[in-house]
Amino acid sequence: MDSTFFLFPIFIFLLYIAAFIFVVWFMVTLIKLQKEKNEHLAKISSGIHLISNKLDKE
């Protein structure tokens, strides 16, 4: 019975650590995805500007 009470705080601490690691992983993944989206949008934007410039010259 005493070992159960001894392991319970350790188990709770490990859950907090796991939750913290999950939040950090999620934030890093989200930032990477947003960076990729911004790169794709920049390519699309530059393509639109090229087309717009060609149409203006005509």
C-alpha cells in the first residue's frame, strides 16, 4: 500500500512532463506548417505579379 502512494506523485509528474512535451511538439509542427504555407503563398504572389506586369505592358 505504501508503494502505491509513493509512485502516484511520480506518475503525476510524468504526465505533466508528457503534456509539456506534446505542447512543444505541437507548436513546432504548427510553426513549420505555417512557414511552408507562407512560402507557397509568396510563390503564388510573385507569379501573380509577373502576370500582372505582363498585362500592364501590353
